[in-house]
Amino acid sequence: MSPFPVRIIASFHDLPTVQQALADLEHQGIGRNQWELFSSQPVGVDENEKSFIARSALIGGILGAVGGGGLAAGTAVAMGLQTGGMPTVAYAPVGIIVFALGGLGAVIGTLISFFAEAGLARFPDPAEAEIGRRLSRGETVLSVSCQPHESPRVEKILKLRGAEVYLEA
């Protein structure tokens, strides 16, 4: 048995056929963690799924504020400014820098998290270009990962339900 799974990609013209094929795959022992469904319309969306974007904005803001405060205060101390008896680190300018870099950190944290959750922060997969073309035509695409010895059985199940198996990688 090969340790590397085979990825079978198939397209369907209607959602009920896909659901029947998924039921057949589950009956044959292909679990939910082995397939991924792509559709131009929301299908089976988990409304309770939490996004990490808000937390990453908070973390980025805190890191930016701490970094800005350290930068401003550290610069004032490192430069050895003559302040004539006044505090070396003045709170008003440091506060402005803390606020500005805190906001910048929140924006950067939000963008990084958004790109990661949207799947835009990864290298392109050649199969995903074909999936995108099929989705633009209104088809529903199913990607199944299985062991090489299961591949003919999975392909047969998909073709029996009317799928066009167009890529096996």
C-alpha cells in the first residue's frame, strides 16, 4: 500500500447527484475527511464556524502597540537626549506612536489572517485552476483523496452517478 494518496476530481451538473455519490462513497468507507466539495453556491456551511480574523486583529494591535512603545521609549533612552530635568520618555509622543503602530499592527494582523483563511496565502495547485473553470460553468466539483488501491472503486462510484472524472493526480 502506497503512503501517498491519489486525488480524484470529478464534476457533477446538479447537487442531488453529488449528494447521492457522497452517500455511496460513505457506504463504501470513504469518510468525510477524505473528500472536499466545491460549489458556486453555499452547501452545508457550518454557521458556527469561528473565524480567527478578530483575534488576529487584537493580537496584531497588541504587538504593534508594544513594539511602538518600545521603539519610541527605547529611541529616547538610547539617544541620551538632554531634557533639562524633564522625563526622558515623554508620554504624549510615545502615546501617539503606540496608537499609530497599534492600529497598523491590527490592520496587518487582519490582512494576514484574511489571506490565510481565504486560502490565498499558498502556492497554486494546478488542479485548482480546473476546479475554478468547472465552478464558473455552474458545475459542482468533488475532490476525493484515497489510496491507490481504492482509486478504481471510487472512480467507478463517481462515474455511476454521472460524474465526469477529469483529473486523477
